[in-house]
Amino acid sequence: MICGSSTFLEFAVTGIRTALAEIERYIKANKHLPDVVSAAQVQQKGLDLAENQAVLLKKIEELTLYVIRQDKQLQELKDINKKLKAQNILLERQALEINRLKKMIGK
């Protein structure tokens, strides 16, 4: 049975509320995403297209927010990596200078 729904969902997603580990556990236990109807439920009760469309839109929004957060984290890691590389170059130069000075003192 497929029918319309007058239920309105709020799409104001303030962030991903559920940790990915929790989602993974849910999927392993239930074989589908949280809030998404299972294949067995669709076979038994049919699918409310409007409700399903709303749930899928919510999932797209959650994924988009997750990708944005991942991109910010990636950029932060790139910035840290750049700083660490610069520090490493400085330390290598200092080590060379120390070795040069040790040789001078040893002569």
C-alpha cells in the first residue's frame, strides 16, 4: 500500500546527533539505517512515499553535514601537517649545525 502523508518533518538539522559507531551498530543489528523502513516492513505494510522521501532528504542533509565536518577536520590536519613539516626542516637544520659545531670543537 502506498499512500501520501500529511506529516511534516523538521529539517533543521543542528548536526549529526548520533556517532558513526552507534549508526554502525544499529545497521549491523537491524540491517538498515535508523529511521529508514526495512525491506521487510515495506513488504508487509507498503511504503508511504511522502514519509520515505522526507526521511531520505533528512539522511542527505545528515550526510552533507558529515562531509562538511570531515572537510574541516581534513583541512585542520593539513594545516597541522604543514606546520610539523616546517618544524621538522628546522630541527634537521639545527641538528646539522650542532654536528658541524661538534666537529669544530673536537678539532
